[in-house]
Amino acid sequence: VGLKSEWFDRRLRANVAAFFTDYQDKQEEVIVPIPVSPFTSTQVQNVASAEIWGLEGEFNALLTDHITINASFGYLQAEYSDFVVPVDATLVNPFLPGMLATPPTFVRADLSGLQLRRTPEWTASIQPVYDRTFQNGRLVAKLTARYTADNFAEFWNDPRGLIEAKTIVDLSASWSFGGDDMDQFKINAFANNVTDEGGPNSFVRAASTRNATFPNGQGFLALSGVQLPRVVGVELQVNF
């Protein structure tokens, strides 16, 4: 359900929506035991149900003839409502032999309540834009700020696979000139990730192992992506 609206002589546009999804027979990769070496097989099966609901909003405001503000927000709840599958025993009880045994040990586990991957509870953005055409060119300046709340990159909701909340701020200013439409040449100066926000973007669970560091045999999470650092530059564009 939603609402699309325009206000104040169409200088403000506000769109909001609420949604609910009851997801049945969701496909997931499941590790299952097999009777021959290597005694396990990863299969895609229709094994889960999930409930996803939330709110979304988009807003565009023309403050003056040259200044516009674009903004958005999202609120999301996404979790498995029914998910019972065989799993490595060490994921349920670290003292069970798990996948180190031959053949490996599996137990039935209820994973209902796990949060779906990449589903931050809150997201938001705001972008003021200054856009003005002069006699000899056009100036466009933008500030973009994007917020993403904590979210799990790893299926098991392992705290080591938690991507912490980030706010990324980008700045840019461009000057276009030349030609009948003043778009033959364009000089663009930009600064991305102005605050130099860091941290990982994703993790990968490595093969199960048991050692002094991970006595429960749950393996480890390897860093597989990082937030790009601050990048500052100038671009020249020529259209012909």
C-alpha cells in the first residue's frame, strides 16, 4: 500500500509505501550428507519460509529555482519464519564431532528467526543539489549522504560477519560549457567518501576447521571486500 502525492504547487513530491511479503519455499544452499566420499553435497533446495515487511519513503523538494533536495528512507524487517535443515553438528554444539568426523555428523537444526543477509533495518539518504545556468555555462553542485544500518553479510548471523553501520558522504561540482546547449565540455571535481569511512563490506566463511583458535570447528570468516577510501579527483569530458 502506498501514496504518491504532490504539494505546494508541485514543489514537493512525497511518495511513501508499506509492504509485507510472505515468502514460501525459499531456495537456499543446504549441505546434506551423502553415503560416499566426500560424504557431503551442497544442494539448492526449497527449504525455507520468510517474512519481509517494511516502510519506504521518497521526497523531492524544490526549495528555490536552483536548489533541490532529494531524500529517502527505508525501514526493513526480514527473517526466516520456518527453516529446519540438517547442519554441521559443531554449529549447534561445539563438542559434537561435526564435519571433521568420517562420515560427518549432521543434526536437524531450527534456523527460524535468523535475519536474511544484506537486510539493514534502516537506510536513508539526502542529496541537496544546486543547479544554475549562467550566460556562459551551467553549474551543478551536489552533496550526497547515504546511511546504512548494521547488517549481516554472513548467513548464520555470525557477529564476525556483521557489517557495521556506515554513512558515506560524496561531494561533486561540475561546470558545463560550449556548444548550443552548453554541454560540449564538462569539468567535474569530486570527493567520494569524504569522511574516509572504512571497514569491511562482506565476509566469506572458510572451510570448517578445528584448531586452538577455533576449537568448535566452525571455521572462520575471511574478509572479502572493503569500503573504498576517500577518493578525490577531477574529470574532463568532451562531447563531439
